[in-house]
Amino acid sequence: MNKFNTSFKGYDKTEVDKFIDEVTMRYSNLLNALKVKEQELKETKEKLDYFDNLVDSLNKAMMAAEETSANIKKMAREESNQVIQTAKNNASRIINEALLKAEQAELEADAIKRKVAAYKRKIKAIVNEQLEYLDDIDKVEID
């Protein structure tokens, strides 16, 4: 606490005014520092909201990729099953025609398997890329 010298009519006015000015300046500096910190906190919260939204988007993208993968697998299985069933039904007809169609069905099944493998690779790449984005979120420095 500050002690003031006394004068004829109380404390020395100059010292008191100087002290009040000093307290006012300190208060003003603290208030300005508080405003700066509040702005920094607001910006940090905005960044956090942005990253929360980014995480949500990445989660949705990963779920969509998983769903797409499951649908592609299901469609490939259904399509290959249809091709095989068609080949079996037509086998009772002309033997040569049945053999040709069976061979055709196997080629198509192989092509579908290659497509499924290609889709799997693409989806895995997408998921890995999304995981890298998630890992990069941890590396972002927030001021």
C-alpha cells in the first residue's frame, strides 16, 4: 500500500493525484490485456468449433465410404450370383451355348472381383487419407 506525505490540509495532493493516475493506468492496462485475452479465447473457441466440424465431416465421410464399400460388395455379390444363375439355367439348353455362357459368366465374375479389389483399394486410400487428416488435427498449434 502506498503511503502519502501529509500537508497542511491533509495528504499531499500531488502525490495522491500521481498515485491515482498510476492506478488508473494499471487498471487500463489490465483491462486492455483482459480484452486481448478474451479475443484470443474467442478465436481459439472458433478454431475449436472449426476442427470439431472438420472431425464431424471426416467421420461422415468415413461412414459414407464404409457404406459405399458395403453396397459395392453387395452389388458385386448379387451381380455375380445373377450371372452364375443365368449360366446354370441356360446350361440345360444347347451344351455348347451353355459352356460359352458359363465361360462368359466366369470372365464377368473375375472382372467384378477386379473392380471390387480396385474399389477396395480406392476406399482404403480415402480412409487412410481421412485418418491422416485426423492425425494432422493433433499437430495443429492453436495460439
